Amino acid sequence: MAEQSSITSLLIVVVVALLTPILLNRLRLQVIPVVVAEIIAGIMIGKTGFNLVKPDIWIETLPTLGFLLLIFLSGLEIDFSAFI
């Protein structure tokens, strides 16, 4: 049963992260950046909002994966010829 809630929580996070930019584009809300809208959506589905997502091992690894992706992408942008 714990695996069911794990998959459900992960699915909710992925669907909200996918639908938030689409919804902003559809409603033509250019004033709000996508990142801010996703943070607000995360607060709404988290324990301070509707409490739809329960903390588990998969949800707790998402910030680490996001940080690693950010570091990887910033490493791709470095121009190493500037150091020579």
C-alpha cells in the first residue's frame, strides 16, 4: 500500500509540473514567471495547501535530482577557453 501512495504522489508532482506552464500559456499570463507559478502550485499541493503529496523517498530525491541537473547545465555553459 505504501508503494501505491508513493506512485500517486510522484504522479501528482509530475502532472502539476507539466500542466503549470501549459496553463499559464493558455491563460496568457505573461506577468507571472513559470518558476513562480510552479512554486505556488507546489505550495498548493504540498502539506501547507491541500496536502495531496505525502513525503516519501521518491519525493525527497526530486530536489537532489533537480540540483544535479542545474549544476550539469551550468557546467555546459562554461566557456573553458576564457580560462586560458
